[in-house]
Amino acid sequence: MGFETDEASSSTHVLIPGENVPFLGQNQQLSSPSKTFANIFMSLVGAGVLGLPYTFKRTGWVMGSLLIISIATLSYYCMMLLVYSRRKLESQFEGAKISSFGDLGFAVCGPIGHFVVDVMIVLSQACFSVGYMIFIGNTLVYLFNSSVTEANRGILGFLPKSVYIWSCFPFQLGLNSISTLTLLAPLSIFAEIVDLGALGVVMVEDVLIYLKNRPSLEMFGGFSVFFYGLGVAVFAFEGMGMVLPLESETRDKNKFGKILGLSVAFVVFLYGAFGALGYFAFGEETKDIITTNFRQGSLSCLVQLGLCINLFLAFPLMNPVYEVMERRFYEGRYCLWF
């Protein structure tokens, strides 16, 4: 099942191909609880948050809240199962080092498990990253090229959306060359402050609009929209692929479960409040992207720019993709080119 015993030695170990050298090196810096919390928050919160008020409109605010809480609870349970599985295997086999999902897949299913897990991790995290860039490009076009003529007018022969996306490229090269999540934590904290500030402004505005208009609201949307709400809730917690890298870079491993639990609980509160208040403010008029309800003004620009900053700085946290590529093509060593 992926484990092999060296009969010439008294110790039992896991043989993991291509990982004789740890990905981050022997003397990597480890994250404090606050840095770990910031990185977890950044890995969980994505562009889908702007669509939560519309989801609450479809499902009803009570059903939407219950779905968010249920999926968050299951996600936390599954993430901790992965952590406990890694710890269990490392404790049973002396010298075992399981630093990634691929290692865990190899330990329980051998080379096939290793390959399948690596492919799934790369596809999921890379697709999230591509989605981030598309969202940033679309948002900047909406903010700075709002008219049809401006949106189609080329910049140096290229569409504005393409220019905005490729403008991120050199900056992302620099950010993604940072070798550890610990060193990215200050950027995560900054992005978290910007994101929370922008979302907080929207929620305050939602409360003021609700007190003025008081639209009719639905608590439950019926069974027909249950799976729609379920899909959105699952998508909202997109950072499960980061749990093992984040735990491996935590200074106090015994506190990781508590930090993860607090992070998930905080995100649940943020998601629930943002989704419900957005629906409360506009009722049946709630649009699929809540900022469009505010039209193109300073508030809408603030929120969307805040989320763009959040996603731009969250892009380098897609650490498992680089780890997989370096393990398979560079003997597990840190490689600036990858």
C-alpha cells in the first residue's frame, strides 16, 4: 500500500519517489498562529463571496445559512481528517515524512494514488488561480472601461481585459518566487484587512438600505434550489487543498486544529452575514453579483478593488501546484523557474 520496509535496518520508513530533499528545505521559517490564521483565511475566501446574497435569495436566508454552516463543518472535519491521517502515518513509520497530498496518496495507495492525487490538486488549484485572474480582468474592465466602446477599444492592439490580466504577470512572477507561506503571511494580513474593510462597508450599507426599504424575504426556497445552494456552499470553501502545506509550516502543530477551527468559524460568520444582509437589503431585486445592485459608484468600486487585491495576493498561496511540479521535475527542491 505504498509502505516498504528496509530489512537491513531496524527502522521502518516510507519511500516516496522524488522527495529525498524536502520541498522547502530543512531550515524554512515557520508561521506563528496569527500568520497561520491569515493564510488560512486567504485560502478560504474567494471571488464567490459576491454571489452569496443572490444564493440566499434563491435558497432563502435560513436555508442558505444552514447550508453554509453544514458545509463548513464537513470541510473542517475532512481537513482535520487529512491532518490526523498524516500524523498517524508518520507516527507509525519511523522516518516517514508526509509533506503533501501526493505523499499521503502514495502512503495509502502507492504510485497510482500519488499520481491521481497530484493531478487533482494541480487541476483544482490551477483552475481557482485562472478564475482569480479572469475575475480581476473582468472587474478592472467594468471599473475603467464601463462603456461598450471602451471595453472593445484596444490598448496597444489588445483588448483591455487581456492587458489587465497580462499586466499582473510580472508582479505574480515576483510574488510566486517566494519560497514559503510564512513569508507570504504579511501580504495575507494586508489583503485580509483590505478585504474585511470593503466587505464591512457593504454590510453597513446593506443594513441602512434594509432599514429604509424592508423588502419581503423568504426563509426557505424549497427543495428545487437545495442542490444549487449546496454547490455554491461547497465552492465557497475552496481552500481545502492548502490544509497540509499550511499545517506543515505552522510553528506549533498542536494548535493548528484550533486555529483552523477559528478561521473556518470566522469565515462562516462573514459568509452568513454578507449573504444574509445583501439579501435583506434588496430582497427579490438582489442580483447575481451584489455590487451591481449599488450601480457603478464609489461603494461598488471600493468593494471590487478590495476583492481584486485579495485575490491578487491570494494567487501565490496556490502552493501545492509548485510543490507537485518541483517534486516531479526538480527532485523536490525549490526552483525559482517553476
